Amino acid sequence: MKIVLVEDHPIVRLGLATVLGAHDDLGVVAEAADPETAMEAVAKTSPDLVILPLRLGGVRGGLELCRELKSLERGPRVMMYTSYTGHTDAMLAFLSGADSFLTKDHPEGRLVETVRATGRGNRVWNDTADTGASARNIEERVRGAALTGREQEVLGFMLQRFTNADIARELFVGVPTVKTHVSNVLQKLGIESRKALFE
């Protein structure tokens, strides 16, 4: 399996490359420390899997990179490997299109198993996050709400605590349009306020 490893902390990147490199069936074909280099590496190597953090460069750049990778025609599978374990982070990873989500507190064996499973096309979700979030219950919650594509985008921004004005700028729409989307999202999810998203 060809893997592109994205990590902005050099020592973490070296550790991951060393662990994966110890297995004959797992080959790290490129490494990157930022989204631009990662996209170049993917274009050059056509990997089966990209492993990346939720936050890249101190912000949620990993989510944006994930969305970009998943928008590619015949793009790679994406595994988020992160130290963030909250339900909100798991939901953001799911909404960005990540195939798998694993926290860094798992042992080496679980990491390798998750890499292999994701490469085979299986979805693996961190089922021991402090909220007990899993791919299944996140997916069921979003799908059960029957959110449109635009509403899923808006939910992603809401989970990142963007204001309505911020969302309007990101989506190139008016604030009243955003307010309508936010209202629809909350209604479909069966919650009364944005605050309830984080409870």
C-alpha cells in the first residue's frame, strides 16, 4: 500500500514513518508538513492512503486538506490521526469526508490495523473517544437528519464556531441565507441552539 504521510511535527512524522516502514506491505512514498506539499505529493505518487492530523499548522487545516483530497477524482482514502478525542472533532472529521479517525493514544498495533483496514476500503472510527463517538452513530445522526450538502457544509462551520457572518464569507452568500441554513440544521438535528451542539 502506498501512503503519503502528512504531519507538521517532524518528530511525530519520523515516528510514524518508522512504525509504518517496519511493515513490508506499508510503504510511505512521500511525506509532507503542509497542505500544499501534501497535494503535490499526492499528484506525483497517486497513493492509496493519506494519513493526516486534524489540525495542521495549529489550525483545522487538516479538515480543509481532507475535503480537498476527497474532491479529487479517484482520490486516496484519508485517515485522520489525531490527539483530539472530542465528539465535535470526530463529527468534523466525518463531515470533511475522512474514511477513518484514530487518536494517538492507541498502541502501535491498532495504528497498523487501522491503516491496513482503511487502505482496504473499510471505515474505522475511534470508538474509544471520550464521548464514545463512532463512525456509525455520527453517520446515522447526520444521515438521519437528511441534511442537504449545503447544510452539511454549514454544520461543519458551526462546529468550528464560525459566526453567521463568517459562514456567509466562506460560502459567498448573504447572512440571511446562512441564518436559514442554520435554522434548518438545528431543526433537522432536533436541537434548540448552537450551544447544544457542544454539550
